[in-house]
Amino acid sequence: MLKNIFFFLFIFFGISQSEVYSQKNGVVLIFKDGTRLKGLGKTLSDGTMKYRKNKKEKPRFIDLKDVEKIKIYKKDGVYFRAYKKIKGTSKYKYLELIEEGKLTIYRKFKGVYLPVDSNGLPFYGLKKNLVDYYVQREGEEEVTPLISSGFFSANFKKVALDYFSDCKELIYKIKQEELTKDDFSLIVDFYNYECE
């Protein structure tokens, strides 16, 4: 019983602290029409952002589907995020923007707990962070999943050969396995700088 109380308090204070911190994040919302809003914001799980210009202003909710990207100021740096529709689905995901160019790269971390024992504790006490990578060419509205580090990883070679079919040199390198899933940053650079 005491163990459950400590667990509840740990979760409650952990969430409370992140909530307090996240509402202090400075943000710049860059809309698809080019307009910008600067203020304080917190993303919500329903695809909206609780936004206010300053701490005294009453918050309002902004639909992230109207936003091209979000610049977020945190204690440890500046980050870019985007709320993007996933190709082939009706789902949107809140993604970290990694690199912009002819080919823009996004990623999404997902925490997966290892199976639990009879006490409800994860084996080895580990949480594994998996990463999914998404790509988007200039002019495309949706992002395409390219690499998944999950247990059910997508077939990278098949997806990459289809997605990069407009660049024969890159297709050749992927077919010959000169470039593989592990060379993701090289593939992106090759596409951005070598492909027409």
C-alpha cells in the first residue's frame, strides 16, 4: 500500500512539475500563411496548443493543423516541432523537425517499457526509447514514414526505393546496399545535394 502511495506521489509531482515548466516555454508559431505569433505555449494531446501572448493574458487554443512549424525555447536550447499528417492515414503526429531542405526530416521518440514482472515493475527497470523518422519533400503536405526503430520496423529498403524513385543515383546506392537504413543522414544529404 505504501509503495502505491509513493508511486502515485511520484507520478503526480512529476506531471505537475512538467506541466508548470511547459507552460513557461516561449514559443513562436509560424503559420502556413507566413504569419507569426510569439508568446507562451503548451501543446496538448488533441492537436492544439494552449497559447497566450504573456502570463497576464487569458489563454486561447490554436489548432496546430494551421501551423507550419513551432519554435520552442527551453532551458536547454531551441527546438522546432511540427504537427504533420502521416501519409496513407488520417492521423497527425507532433514531430521534432530535424533538418529542413529539399527533403525535410522529422522524428518522433516513443518510450516503450519492457514487459513487467508480477509486481508490475519493468524487467531490468528499463524504458527503451524508439525513434521513427519521417521525410517530406518541398511542396508535399504529408510526411512519409521512412524508418522505424520499433519491434515491427517498416521495410526500409522497399519504402526508400519507392520514395526516392526520382533520383536514379540514390536508388542504385540503396539497391547495392552502399547506403542502408543506418546511413540515414548520408541518404538525406545525398538527396538534398546530389539529386536534381
